[in-house]
Amino acid sequence: MDRDGERIKRLLEIRESMKKSIASLDSALQELRDILDRLEDLLLEESLVSADMILERRPSEEPEERIINVRLSGVDIGKIFVNPLTKTLVFEPSENVFISANSGPIGSFLRRKVIRELRREQPELKFILEEGESGEVKRIEISNVREDQINDLIGKLIWAVRKSAELEQ
């Protein structure tokens, strides 16, 4: 019996050690995901061109619509269509990607905090969130945005949809 007790004790120690290793690896994986998200945000910021620079480079041409691919852990989760003429941002999720329209990042952060704050300054700002039957985001449209707010709103929209998609994983 003493031998069985020692064996059980050793197995319990091994189990505890494995739990600690798994927790450590989970933590490291989450840190790497966070770093990757920050890196993608930085790359996006570096690749965006301000409206002033567009006007300096092409004063006679009208600015073109931009399409920004939104990715999470190397997977396309949707696209943002930016129309600088109508000052409209439209997010459409990729096929087979579920992003909850009622998640904290979409409902609390984007709708309640960001949009509410902007509407205080500009009541003409419009926010349309189209939901599917299962409560998923079908389309998010933000229009009547001031030119100087476009890049900031793109960053906030990307953060909200990435975090929402991450919560569904």
C-alpha cells in the first residue's frame, strides 16, 4: 500500500506540473497574440495615408476608395471599405466569421462610447449596425464622418471587430 501511495503522490505531482506548464504556455500564447495584434495595428497606421498627403500628392485627382483587410491571427475576418468622398466607413465580415453584434467591444465600446461621444460634437454622424438572425454582425456603417476622424475611427473599428471575433474563438 505504501508503494501505491508513493505512486499516486508522484502522479499527482506530475499532473500539477503539467497544469502549471499549460497555464504558462497559454499565457505566453496570449502575449504573442496581443503582440501580433499590436504589430498589425502599427502596420495599419504606417500604411494609412492622411487626407492632407493625398491632396499634396494629387491635387487634381479625387481620393480613391480604400479597402482594408481586417485580420486576426492570420485569418481574414472582414473588410473595411473607406469612401473619402462620402466620408463613410463600412465593415463587412468575411463569410463564415461570427462577430456578435451584442459583444462588449461592439455594443459597449464602439456604439456606446465612441459613437455617442462623436455624436455630441456632430449630431449628423450616422451609425448603422445590421444584424443577422443569430445576432451576428452583417454590416457596420459609419457615415458623415469628419475627414480628420477617419483614420482614428478605422483603428477603433478594427479593434472592436478583432476583439469581438477573438471572444468567439
